[in-house]
Amino acid sequence: MPVAIFRQVVVDQIAEAVLSIGLSGPDTAYLRLFRNPAPLGIDAGKDATQFDQPTGPGYGPLVLNPALWVQVVSTGGVSSWTYPALTFVFSPGGPGETIQGFFLADHAGTEWTWAEELPGGPWAVPAGGGSYTIVLVFSDQRCVNP
């Protein structure tokens, strides 16, 4: 079972980024996978239809509960949050898909906020089914006066 721990994302506007990926606030974010080369980074409110999601049996977006994010103590102007491991499970008999990365989107899957490629390159879903685990890490670096 592959496990991905994603690199930290650095942004300069913590409030907007935190709210947009579901760390707090009323909106719930969903973690989804994509199969095609796609835009990466943080770009809240952009059209998520550009991501080609898997169609194999068992795949579905995973809900992120805002209460499960854990903040790591701020060090040197950088605050980090982690989310418990999330596992996508694919059933046998799928179409032989290759996963390029993940993105966070709203419930309807129409607007995305954060997207990354899988570390180590694409992952081919085994014909007999399989699973892929992701651990999200979000970091914020505020502007520090020199």
C-alpha cells in the first residue's frame, strides 16, 4: 500500500487559505484524486472540472472534518497543521487507471483549493484493487519584518 506524505505548502495569507481548505469555517472540503496532468498549488475558487477523476469501482471523494486538523506549534513564523491519514480504496475490476495526484474541492467538486502531484510519480491502480494513503500537511509562513 503506497503512502504519501505531502510537502508543506507555504502561503502568505493564512486566513484565506485556512478557510478555503476546510481547516475551519462552515465549508467542508473533500479530498479527491486526479488522473490527468493538472494545475498545482493553492488557487481557491477555481474550476475543478479540469481534474479528471478516477472512475474505477470503490473510488469516491473523502470528506475532511475540520475538527480533525491538528495545529503544530508555530516555530519561526511558520504554523503547520496535519490531518489524520486518509485512504482511498479501489475494488477489483477497475479500468487500469493511473493516479497523478490529489486535490481538495468543495462538496460538489466544482471549485478546488489545493492540488499536488503524488510524490514519487504516478501510481497505477492494481487490477486486483488496491489502496493509497495520504497524510496532509498544511503550513503557513507569515511575512516577517526584517
